[in-house]
Amino acid sequence: MKKMIIFEPAMCCSTGVCGPSVDTDLLRISTNINNLKNRGILVERYNLSSNPQMFVDNKEINKIINDEGIELLPVTMVNGEVVKTKAYPTDEEFCSLLDIPSNFLKATVKIPSKGCGCKDGCC
């Protein structure tokens, strides 16, 4: 399985729902990552203000920031290789980079069972 890591600029939250307006791109990324997690595919995500040590520890990200500045964030890496800078992956790029079908980005709905098995379905 491929490993994706997204290094993000400093911000107060990763969901995109804080502040005066909703950032639809951050909301899309959060939703995609959550949907992938529900399918057993983990995408790591590090925010410069919340996880600065990850930026220091990753030699490639550290070099990029020192050479070119934080304007390149967000940076997406797959299997240790930088695959995109200055923007989050599109839905199509998520699928291509992770070799997954597009339905993996859709929410999965669990259908409840037909009762608990007790007599008359009542415990």
C-alpha cells in the first residue's frame, strides 16, 4: 500500500470550518482523508503550527522549506517522494496517486442490523 503524507501551512485547524468562512478545499481534504481511513487507507497530515517537528524530521520537506520557503505548502508526498506542491491533491489525484477507485473517496454507510436478536426485537 502506498503511503501519502500532506504537509500543510500553519493554520488554526485542519477541518476548514473554523474562522469567519468555511474553506471548502480543506473540508474536502478532511472528508476524503476520513473516508479513506474508514476503508483502511491512512493518509498522514501535518500542520506546520501543530506538528513543527515533523517538518524538521522529514529531510525532504526540511530541504524544500529551507530552499524555497513555506509558500510551497501544502506539499504532498507519496512513498517519500514529493508529488505536488502549492495545492492539495484533487480527488482524481488522490485516486491516481494511491491507486484506488474513485468510490473510495465516497462516504460508506453502514446499514443497521435487523434487531438485536432478542424475542420480538426488544431487549
